[in-house]
Amino acid sequence: MTQATGSPAFNILNNTGEAAGQVVQHVHLHVIPRRPDDGFDLGWRRLEYGEEELEELRRAIARRL
């Protein structure tokens, strides 16, 4: 990607499910070339979690692996 586009970096974004912005249910990947100060913003906000919440989530994921 970096060689083909001349961009020094890229994001790989996977949308899965309607709440994630997916309209048609299928495997959907975006490969987005990135440059410093390109103005692209994923619109993510940082959320804070307590240690107990993180441990509970870790255990829930581990049980399903």
C-alpha cells in the first residue's frame, strides 16, 4: 500500500454490523492510505474504563475464544 500510493502509512478498517455503519451485511474492509496532517479523522472518542470493567471484558472475551 505504501509503495503503490506513496503514503507512509495506512489504516485498515472493518465495519461489521449496522451499528458500525454497515448497510449491506457482508465482509467489508477499507484500506485507507494516510499521510501526516491529511485531515482524515475516524471520529473516535476515547472512553475510560475501570480496572474491574476491563477485567470483566477480558474474561468474557477469553470464554468465547
